[in-house]
Amino acid sequence: MIISGCSNKGLESRKPALYNSKAEAEKAAVDFNCTGAHKMGDQWMPCKMHENHQDHNH
């Protein structure tokens, strides 16, 4: 028998990766072990380059 369940616990501990301002993303970069921010569409992501964000996000 297989038993499965749902939990939001993993999602609750995740930090948002998109921010409305460059300043917010730069502040959050500390939590991603990087500096700076980069534009992603109409929003901002932590880390100076997207590749850096992906490296620290895994």
C-alpha cells in the first residue's frame, strides 16, 4: 500500500526569488550567498547574474 500526503512545510521555508524593486532583491541577495541583483522581466532577482542565482539555489 502507498500512502502519500500533502504538506506546505517545504514551501513555507523557501525565500521568494522575485522582487518588485532592485533594492529588495539586493537586500535578499545575502540570503542567497551572493551580491547584487538582476532584472527578470518586470521584476528583480537576487545575485548580479542569473547563473549565480541558479548556482546558489540548488
